[in-house]
Amino acid sequence: MLSRVANNLYWMGRYIERADHLARYSKANYFSSLDAPIVKTYDRSFVLESMLYMAGIFDMEEINERDVLFRIGTDTQNSNSIISNITFARENARGARNAISTDLWEAINTYYHLVNNYPQETYLTTGLYDFNQMILDQTSIVSGKIYGTLLHDEEWAIILIGMHIERAIQIIRIINSKLHDIYKIEQAGHPIAEMSFEWSNLLRCVESFDTHRKFYHNIPNREEVLEFLMLNQNCPRSISYSLKGIRRYEEKISQNENSNSNAISFKIRKLSEQYKYLSFDEFKDDIYGLLNNTQAKIIEIADELEKKYLSF
Amino acid sequence: MKQQTNGRILDSYAYGNTHYDEVFKETKEPKEHYQSIVERFNQLSLSDFERINNEVKTAFFNQGITFAVYSDDKKPDERIFPFDLFPRIIPNDEWMKLETGVIQRNKAINLFLDDIYHKKLILKDKVVPADLIFSSKNYLKEMVDFTPQGGIYTHVSGTDLIKHIDGEYYILEDNLRCPSGVSYVLSNRMALKKSLFELFDKLKTKTVYQYPEQLLEILKTVKPKNVDIPTVVVVTPGMYNSAYFEHSFLAQKMGVPLVEGRDLFVEKDFVYMKTMYGPKKVDVIYRRVDDEFIDPLVFRKDSMLGVPGLMNAYRAGNVTLANAPGTGVADDKAVYHYVPDIIKYYLNEEPILNNVKTYHCEKESEMKYVLENIANLVVKPVDESGGYGITIGTTLTNDQIEEVKIRIKSNPRKYIAQPIMSLSVHATFIEETKEFEPRHIDLRTFCLMGKNTEYILKGGLTRVALKRGNLIVNSSQGGGSKDTWVLD
């Protein structure tokens, strides 16, 4: 496959995954905040700030709901907005149109038009839930077409490695963002016990609330939530799981080249093995350190992948 | 809006008595080959029809069968090419004549190209004026004495035809460079099958499905020597080209890579594409980039779309280009006039299909006639496509007629004129009035030629001028299209 087309597929995967996380984060936070227990600290601006933090928007002087929702959701001038991500995903798919199935192309194109034609005023007033849910549903349709209508060859692996790299990065961002929120609440002097709400919220932000409960049979708490989202090998939205994915698809792309001579394979294996045999106690005192270090390594791996396969 | 009688959606149709009506007789009865289709349409209520029409539009949109209109400030406005649900039907005997006529014409044109780039016999015999050929900017000296694989120049050609008021087909023009539109033929058929599938029980139409397979086969027949299994690619100017949908469509349906100039490079006269795992040799290029942009070392130096060194690789016989460079010299509107003579010269046969009478302004006597009769003629620049620069005499004011005269006199070689042909009309749904109205149509056929083989798509693209009275059917001028059925 052309490296330019591979590049398109890789970024298509990344943008699809990115929009999905952004929408879920907005939805989960906004709606759980409506009846949050810690009312005093937890006013609306607290949630809006958290959403901005996640969306990487730091230049808003005055925070009002309408503007925040606009900037995150439907602002075409903001390259981090949901609509921009979908537009980029679709443009990349268009550039790789002949390399993907008609089914997948139509799913992505339909997705783009749905988002693009969503009435702006509805989104900003009554449609926040509907809009974000649409993003999540459309991602599922697109993912289904990726799994079900493509030949599972190295072209397919390129899309999936993009999605897993993005997922790992987004999970790290979300954990960081929520730890930041929780830190603020702690600073305001709230007892730890009230924090279970925030840990549940973190789980909802990565669609892992139900799976977590099934696994631990327990009220969410710091140790178990972080352990679950970082280390659990079976939770499809954990860092460890995402690294496993990166490794699996990289092996497909590198076609099992000897790993000693292949620096990328080696780095990926090392990182995913590290997570496999890590325990919470080992990093509980420096969670930020581990998260940042992991993110840096993933970005390094992504850069090297791009250099090797996607930029002839 | 007129009142619908009994809800039969075709009852209010105003028979187009000033033109050849494809569907209805003067008695307002449908012609025999349209009867069952008209019956079926009349069973639909207007609201059903509108619903289906809207569903089809949405489907085209979601499939990305669109083109973008760019404006300065905002994001591009994406539009679909209008598709009319009422298919155009061609009876089999009528089609067979078209088919043999189109093949005859393209075979002769191919021999003509071979001749003017080699022995130039037709010019020496003064059947076609040598000046006309050598003064054409589309005559490429780089092609002189070079023979493409299999002797084929026009692998893909699009021949445009119209039906005049006398019920005869006339050739409007030949498109021998990168004719487009075939993806709409296939998409239109698909859309009609999904939306009005019962129509297909009423009449049996020939399929159009094989076109991409046939194209791939044709391209493989002209592979370079010493290549066993050729690597075929489609070259596109890129995503922002208005025909990008078609380029990606064809590549995808053939299962071959769609590449841009920047994805290719030439080394030691071989062409390679840049893949994930390194360079891969390319053998046959179906290029949808115009001659002047394919190689900045030979043609336009500012071309960002081309591949430096491509012409050398081509001339070394290491890669095949389809179509061959330099075919534009034969679809020049001034050469069009000579095609009947070209057919007689090479094939020793009478032309099966008629040409429209053409006046060449470079011939003094003919220019005189044109200047005196502009009000009754269509004047066309010989080197423009897409319907640009065309004036239709009956629509001009006196001042405009004077302007056209000045333009012609300043550069006679650039203009030809033809009588205003009366394009046939076909019942077409008009959204504004919610009625079927007569609209002018033409037909673009698609003919493929490979080494010792040819293929013609059964049917082709029926283009329809949606504006009332408009004779120009090009999509860039507000035209739409119809599915075209050749009866089995």
C-alpha cells in the first residue's frame, strides 16, 4: 500500500477515536454534574473547566456554557473540536477511499454529514446529550465496519494501530484530567468518602463503569479505579489493553521482522510487558510520573511508526 | 402548479412538440418501449415519488457522489449531481447501430493518431490539412515516431451523441483525453435498482456492471514487454479535483491503487510508487491528469501533479500511459469535421453515425457564412471543454452578435460553428414545479480499446439540461443525469 494512503488510514483511526473520547467525556461529566453530591464546589463552571481541560482549550477568558459547548462540539475553527475531528477523519478516509470498503466509506461519510448537518442551536440548547450520543453510536457503526468489512491485513492493522495509540493517549489524558478535578475537590477540604462520585465519573468517562462494577463488586475507589483503567488486561478501555492492541497490530504491520533489529517492535513490547507485570503499589506514589512517562513513550513510538511506514 | 389529474404523475406532462420527444408520441401516448415504465410511474403518488426522490438524494450524499463548490470564506459547499429517476430507454436495434458506429469511429481515430505521429499519409494525401494538425497545441512532438503498446492511443474514449428532431443520432463531439462520467453511469444504475426496483421487472436492461473489470482487462492488454503480471494504477490530480469521486471509484472497483503524482518517482526510466514497505514498480498507468501536467520535465514546469521523468520512462517502453499523450489533437473541434473522411480513408467504409455539419472559421468562405448567420448557429471555441465559451445564436442580442463576430475575426482558427441542433427531450422530474417536464438530453458513450480487443458500455451517460430550454447538458452548467437502459 502507498505510504500516503497508509498515513490517511492511520490518522483516520486516530481522529475517529479522538472524537469518541471527547464526546464521551463531555457527556459523562456534564450530565453527572447535574445532581452531584458535592454541590458547593461542584458548580457548573467546575465541569465546564474540566471539559475544556480535556479538550485542550486553554484560551477562554470568560467561561460560559454556550461558548464552551460550541468550542468543544461544533466550532469548525477549533481544530480540536468534535466536528473538526470528524472532518479530518472523513478527509483522510476520502484520501484512502479506494483502499477501504464501500461500506466503511459510506459509514464515515454518513457520520460526517450527520455531524455537519446537526442544527447548531439544538446542540447548544437541548441537544447536548443527543449530539454526543450520536457521536458514540456512529463510532460504533464505523468500528463495526472496520472489523467486519475489511480484509484483516496490514492496511487494516494500520487503522487499528492508530485507534489504539489514540485510545491509550486519550485514556491517559482523561485520567490526568480527572485526577486534576479530584485534587481540586480535595483541596477544598471534602472528605475522601465523598470522592466515590468522582471515581465513578472517571469510569463513565471511559465507558468502564459497568465493567468495573462487574469486576470488583465494590464502590469505586482510588486504588481499584486506577488499577482497572491502567493495568487491567481485559478492560477494553485500559492503558494496558490499548498497549496490547498496539503490539498486536504492529506485529501485523512489521510482518514479524526480527525484533532485535526493529527498534519500534522492541519498544512496544517492552512497554506493554511493563504494564502486564505492574502492580498498583509500585506506582501509587507517583501516578502522574507513570502516566506522563507512558504518554511520552507512546508518542515516541507513534513518531517512529510514522517515520518508518507512513512518510516515504 | 397544475392540478394533478387522478394523481397520475405523468398525466400533466406537456408533450414537447417542438423537439423529438423520447418518451411520448404526439397523441400523448407513451412510445411502445416506454409503456410499462410510464404505467409504473403512474401508479406512484406524487408523495411516494418525492419520498423516493429524497431518499436517493440522501444516498448519493452519503456515498460521497458529490462535488465541492469552493467559496472564499466558508467550508466548501458539497453538492450532488442531480439524478433523475425516470430512466432513458434505448431499444436494442437502435443501440446496435450506435455501438457499431461508435466502435467504427474510434478505430478510425486510433489509426489516424498512429498515422499523424508516424507516416502522416493522410496529411500528404491532403484529406486533412497538415496545418490544422501541426498548429494544434495538442499535437505533441514527444509522440512523433513513438508507438504505444499494442498501437493503442485511445484506451478510453467518450463519444457524445444527440438525437435530432429527425429522430437520427448525431455525433456531437469526441472526448479522447480523460473522458469522465462513467462512475455516474454505475452509480445511477445502483441508485435506481435500490429505489425503483420494480421497474426492472417490467423491462430487461443490459447490465453496466462489468465496466471496471473490462477497463482493468483492457489496461492489462497493453502492459509493457517483459512484464508478466502488470501492476496497474490510477493516477488522480488529487482529492480536490472535481472528478475525484470517479477516480477513487474506478480504482476501488478495479482493486488497484489510486495514486497521485507525488506518490510516484522515476529511476533509470522505470516508474515506482512509494509504498509502506518501499518502492514498487508500476507498469500501467490509467492517468486522469491532462497531458500538460504529467511530466514537469517535458511539459508544464510548474506542474505539481506530475512525475518528473515519466515521459522518458514511457518512451523507453517501461510503462504504459492510458490514454497515450497527444490524443487531444484528434478531439479538437476543428478535426471533428474531418472524422467522416478519416473513417473512409482508413477503413474504406461509410460512416455509420452522422456528424453535425460544421463550419470552420479558418476557411474564408465558411467564416463568411458563419459571420452572416451567427443568429442561427452555435459557435464554439475548438479548444475548450465543459461547455465554456459556447454561444447559441438564438439567445444572443445584436450587441452580443457583434462581439462574437469580433472574437471570431481576431482568431478564426479558434472557432467553429454548427447549426443549432434540436436535442431530443425526455420527461424529467422538476422539483420546483413537482411535475415531469420535457428536458433536453444527450448521451455520452464509453468505448474501451486494448490490444486486439474493444468493449463498449451498453448505454452510457444520459445527461439532462435541467433548466427549461437550456441546451447545454454539462454538469458544470447545471446539468443532471439519468440512468440509461439498453433493452435486452
